Amino acid sequence: MNSDASQELKQIISHYDLGQLVGYQRDERGTVNTSFTIDLISNGEPKRYFLRRYKKGVKEEELLFEHSILTHLLENNFMLVSRVYPTREGRTYVKLTNETTTFYAIFDYLEGEDKYTWINPRCNSSEILSAAETLAGFHRAVYGWLPEGKRHEPRIVDLLATLPGIVDRGVHQGRHSAFDEYLRANRNLIFQQIEDLLNFLHRPEYQALPQLIIHCDYHPGNLKFTRSKVVAMFDFDWSKLDARIFDVGLAIIYFFLSWDEADNGTLRLDELELFLSAYQNKLGGGSGIGPLTPEEQVHLPALIAAGNLYVMNWAFQDYYHKPVDPQEYLGYLRHHVQMISWLQKARYRQRLENSIRNACAQ
């Protein structure tokens, strides 16, 4: 064991009645928070847990927000998420304050296979169906309910309004990497899409669409599978209150936007139809939130485009604030810019709209 990490973990575990540390492994997949799989033993019984050290700057009320979602889901028989464990003091997190404040939490370790990351996932048809049904089940479980605490990340409409400033601040730094040159060459294309989306989404029709707690990071890398079925759903630290249709649109970007060189930045519409049809069928009948409404279906292409910009913004944030490889991030930027170009071609936009109608009519 690394002695520094071991001592840090032991200090956190000492706030719980869960047992003694006998082993741990750093989760290398996380890009925002720092997480560990930890093995504890209590009364001779071993058990595995998941421990997270939250990113710097996270606020206490945001942890309350995230943790209350998990508790609510479990209490409403959505059993794919992990329990967050209380400390001896009854909190769902440990707060350490030295020069800065750091938050930790311990969760159930979720079994299942980590098959994918957010980059270039290619789920089979059974996995797509199960993932769609899982998202639908999550939306049904949280509809009409509000968590404790507060999420500070802006809604997608407000975030889109900040993107031109983010782009121009980066451009005006005067860097000359391939990333910067490509961004400068495509600045107007990006800005035009943002302007078009904001004009469309500021209409009263969008404001009237169903709002609920969304996952806001729903991709195959945040799911675990067993025999092509989703058995675990995690990483709720970006969840917030927003339009339900944005969660669907963002999921479509993550699941079905091709990374293949031959058609990079295009949507795999046959798989999209399979996903949407399963989502609609899962929410047909019963109480609570229903299938996507006709008005949501009309707005879905715009929210897919917004989801593309939302993920692109991650590339901007990393590139301008972290020591990253410009060539790697050029790949991410090109991926999303090519999606913008694809959507702006009338024939592809029409195919997307047809696919949405076909899926929702089944």
C-alpha cells in the first residue's frame, strides 16, 4: 500500500463503524473526483466499499443534494444505485478542514462489469434496451420530488449562454497549438449553433416542458452490466434539476455519437431509435412521468445539439485549466464540431427528426 493514501483512507474510515482497512485500489477511471475501492473486515467478515474524495470546491449542500437522491431512489425501489453510508455522527460524508476543506463519502461497492467509458462506447442491442429502460425508471422514480441541498451548476440554457465567453477567452490567449487553430477556424460555426439554440430554447414552449432531477452524465461508463443487462448506475455528482428532455438528449450524444474515423461526429440513428422506443415503452401506462410528449419530441433535436455542446465544454475546461495534450483534445474538439456540421445539414436533420418520430410512434 502507498503509505500516504493508506493513512488518508484509514483516517476517513475511522469516522465509520464499518471495520478495518485490509486493502484498497485507486479507481483510475474517474476524471473529476478521486475514488478508491476499499476492502474492510468487521467481526471476521470481509466487505468491499467505494470511497470517494470529492473534487476541490464542491459545496456541502451539493453533497446533500447528491446523497439524498441515492437515498430516495433506494426508498422507491430503484435498486441499481449504491447506498451512501452514515458516519458515527449521522452525516453521509466526512468533512476535513486543514488549509482547505475536503469532503469524503463511502458507498456500497456495485457489482457488475465495467465494459465502457464515455469515449467510443458501442453497446449491443440488449444493452441499449436495458440502458433506455434504466433511464426511464430513474426518471419515473424522481419525478415530482426535490432533494435536500442544492446543485450549483446552471441549467443547460444558462450554461449555453456562457459558452461564447469561454471560447473567446481561450481564443484570445493567443496559443498556437492545433487545438487552438482548429477552434479559431470553427469559432463562427460554434457561435451560430449556440445562438440558434438559445433563440429556440428561450421560447415559452421549452420552459413548459417537464422538469425533474436529471442524471446529467448518463453514459455507458456510468453503468455496469451483467449478461447485457444494466445492474448498476452511478456517478450522480452532476445531477441537477433541469428539463427531462435534456437528460435524454445528452444520453443520445454519449451513447450514439460515432467516434469512428469514417463517420466521426454522426449519430447512429438505428441505435437511437431502439433506445428511444424502449424509453417510451417503459414509461407507457402507470403513474408519474409518462413517455416523451409531442412537444418534447419536437425539442429533442435541439437538446441533442445542446448535449453535444455540453460535452464540448468539458474539453474547453480541461484544455484551458489543466496540463493536457493539445493533440488529444483536438480529437475531442473535432468530434463535437463535426457533430455541429452534421446537424446543420438539412438532410441529416430530417433523418434525425424522422428517427425520433418513428421511435416514439412504436
